Amino acid sequence: MEEFEKTLSRQQAAIEAERCLYCYDAPCQAKCPAHVPVPEFIQSIRSGNLHGARTLLQSAHPFIETCGRICPEEAFCQSVCTRSKIDSPVHIRELHRFVTDSTDPSDRMELPEATLGKVAIIGAGPAGLACTRELRDRGFACDVFEARQIGGVPSQEVSTHRYPREIEEREARFLISTFVTHLHMERVTDVKRLVTEYDAVFIATGLPSESDLRIEGVQLAGVYHARELLRKMKSGATSGAGDRVGVIGGGNVAIEVASMLREEDSMRDVIVVYRRGIKELKAFKKEIEEATEIGVTYQFLAIPDKVVGSEHVEGLQVTQDHLCGEDESGRCRFEPLPGSSFIIPLDTVVVAIGQRVDEGAFPGLARSDSGLISVGENMETSVPGVYAGGDAVHGAQTVVEAVRDGKKAAEQIAAFVAGGK
Ligand SMILES: Cc1cc2nc3c(=O)[nH]c(=O)nc-3n(C[C@H](O)[C@H](O)[C@H](O)COP(=O)(O)OP(=O)(O)OC[C@H]3O[C@@H](n4cnc5c(N)ncnc54)[C@H](O)[C@@H]3O)c2cc1C
Ligand code: SF4
């Protein structure tokens, strides 16, 4: 699949870099959860030192290839760019991507001997590998345990038109070959053995499960879970979806699967069915724009009542609603409009209404009401020496926030091991 967005040319990057005001307090850097030194790397682009720019990015952030492409910059660095008071913010993420696309990650890095201790990392996604890199950098040996595929959600589920396979493989290969002591392709569901074999454990297993939609008809053939479909398509297999698909949900996963299904077959109708309106969609703005551009359509203000069909999906019955005030969390409330039900004719329904932790894993660890792993300020769980971070602790977040967690946990783990010795 062709990428939606193209890398800036050298000339475009040079012009964009010239727009940076090099603010003394660098609000962009403070707002980036990984604290990428934004003005400094832009200065390196300006002086033509792209290798230096990569070194600066790499020193703050292990997933620079990934974030150069899929970081929601409008929520982070670019949202506070001082330049927007004059005209428009500097395109920081695009400059970030320009650097990673123009340089090579294969340079060998000088690492200390791994003599300070041995840490087990469960989950090779952004949080797990960020923690691994930071600990290895400090002189720890890190064994990584991964159930599916290294790289986490970006490798397994983000569509190839936003995040091409060769980029993802290049980043994961570099991180694994440089920082991981032993990679074990196995699912770990209990920390008992690891606690005795390692100096500390970091759990970064994300949100591997999906929420179920509890309405009539979801057992019919032609009803799928969104992330299951994303993984299938990302692995190179065809989705098996029909010609008229309804995607239920309004978050990133709904928009991602809708785009990927439309990209797979441009003759297919893909309709996102959402209870609220366009302004309330939770997906990133850029993703919504890209989906709309390739022909994804929307049925807003519609509550799914039941999936209709005898053996296979034939449609989705919905009731129209209207928005009315806000709930305690500040989100819009919606109310059904009596007598407004209608059927959207469909042959496939995709459920994309939320992600969940693997509740059966890690018995004995304290959890929040929503099942997320509970940690203290120092990211330690209820079991001493066992730390956790990323989506498994905070719920659905972003890659750069998972990286922040991995870095912070590494600092805490290093202090814990040093204290114990
Ligand atoms: C479809 C989709 C699109 C997204 N798009 C974006 C985007 O554009 N930009 C952005 O910044 N964020 C995006 N996100 C969010 C982002 O991917 C996550 O916030 C981030 O990957 C979380 O990192 P993590 O390391 O906590 O967990 P994960 O990325 O989920 O990694 C966890 C890893 O642990 C492994 N694992 C799970 N259970 C076990 C076990 N028991 N034993 C061993 N291994 C296990 C998993 O296989 C996985 O590799 C998206 C998420 C989804 C679902
Ligand atoms: S990682 Fe994201 S927030 Fe940080 S500088 Fe890059 S694009 Fe901006």
C-alpha cells in the first residue's frame, strides 16, 4: 500500500527549519512526553548535520522512526509552538520524520558492559522496548518476553499506508539487535518465576483484548472485532469483509480499520457508525481527514440496536439520537429519539468500541476498577520489584507516552536494583 504522507524534500525541510524561533524555554520540548530536544535537532537540520539531528532524537526516544510517522503532534509538541502566534506552527513531526528518513539507524552504539543486574521485560511494544533500551544504556542485561510480534501495536495493527512494514522492521531490528540480551517469543501470565530469576520485572503488555458489543445479532457470520481484522490485514492476509461494511465506534481503532478496509478495496462502501457527532470523534484529526479523503463515510448520531440477518449479517438497526449536555467526565450525553429506528443495509459489521487488558494475566497484582494494573508514583506494582507502564497501566494512550513510561520505569528500576545491592 502506498503511504498517505510523503517525506519532506531537503529544500522543504530547510525552509521549514528556518521557521523555528528557537524559544529559550522550548515549550515544544517540554510538551513532548519523551522530551525530544526539538530546537536543537531543528538547528542541526538547519546546519546540514542530519547525522547529529538523528543522534539528538535517538538520545531521547527509541521509537523515532515510528513517531516521525504516527505521533499525534497536534496533541503534543506542535500544540504549543510559539510560531503559531505569528502564522502557523512549525511542522515538527514532519521535520522529525525527515531526519529519520534521511539517515541510517545502523551505527553501532557504545554501550557499557551489562554488569549491574538482570531485568525481565514482558511485552516488546513501545513501553517495553523503551525501558529495555534505557536499562541497557545504564549497564543492565534485559531479557524480553513477547507473545506475538516485536514492536507492539504499531507493528501489529497500524495500517501500512501510515506506517510501512520496512520502516517498522528497521526500527524493531535495530532495537532488538542492539539492546536486548535474550528475546523469548512466549506469553507470560505470571511473574512468580521471573521474580526469583531476575533483579526486577517490567510489565508492558498493553491492552491485548477488545470490548464486546452486547446487542442482538453479534454472533452472526460477518461480525468481526476491529483489532483482530487489523492484525489479519497487517499480516498480509485479506480481511474477508464484504462490499458494505459498517464500523461501530469513533476512536482511532474505528478510523484505522475503516481506512484499511477501504484501502483494501476501493469499491467497498465503508461507513463509520457513531453515537455522537463529527466534533466528538475521538480519533486523531489527521487520521479522520485521511479516512474521509479515501472515501470512508459516516453515520453520526446513531445508536446500534441490533445486527440484522438470519445466518449472515444483512444490516444494522440503529436509533437516531441527539446530543444533550455533558456527563461528569465532560463528554456529551446523547438521548435516543423515539420512533427513529432504521436499518443500514450491510454485509459486514466491525466492532471497534474499546480495548481491554488481559484480565486473566498476572494474578496477585492489584488492579483498578477498570482492570488496569495499579502502580504507585514510582511505577512499582503491588509486588515489590515488579514495575508496570504503558497502556496496561493508563489505558489507551499513544506511542510517545508509552515511551515516557518505559524511560521513567527504567530510572526507578535502576534505583531499586542499586538499593537492593
Ligand atoms: C489501531 C491502533 C492505532 C493506533 N494509532 C496510533 C497512532 O497513530 N499514534 C500513536 O501515537 N498511538 C497510536 N495508537 C496507540 C499506541 O499504539 C499505543 O498507545 C502504544 O502502542 C502502547 O504501547 P505499550 O508498549 O504500552 O503496549 P503495546 O503496543 O500494546 O505493546 C504490548 C506488547 O506486549 C505483548 N504482550 C501482550 N500480552 C503479553 C503477555 N502476556 N506476554 C508477553 N507479551 C505480551 C503484545 O503482543 C505487544 O507486543 C494506536 C493504537 C491502536 C490499537
Ligand atoms: S516524538 Fe512526537 S511529540 Fe515528540 S517531538 Fe516527535 S513528533 Fe513531537
